[in-house]
Amino acid sequence: MLQHQALITLKTPAELRTRSTKETKGKEETVDRKKGKLDNKKKKQRRKRKEKKLEMKNRKKKTSDETQVAQPISWMSIGYLNI
């Protein structure tokens, strides 16, 4: 019983990120590196999405401001101007 407990080792976060199901020579490092690259890629994508969202929001604001300023004159107001 005590012998089995001695075999359990604590894993570091880097080791947990690796695929422990297939432990082959040197594979752990490559998987870990890939994980880091993927994380950076996801961060970049997230940043791009946020920027795009902000840009679209600003574009909507601009178009709504323009439409409020340049509204067509109604026929009623033209009638009042002529009188």
C-alpha cells in the first residue's frame, strides 16, 4: 500500500498540458510548444474580433449620425415655406 503511494508524482502545469495518454520520447515538449502557439493564435483571433466589432460599432454610429443630420424635407414643411 505504501509502495503504491510513493509512485504517485505531482505534475507541473506544463506536464498537465501535454498529452499524457501517449507518452513517447520527446513528444511532450513538442505538444507543449504547440499548445503555446495555439494560445497565442487564439489571443490574436480574439483581439481581431474585438477590433472588428468596435469598428462596426463606430461605423454604425457614423451612419446613424449622418442620417439624422441629412433627413429629407417633408412635403408639409415645403408647403409652409411657400405660404
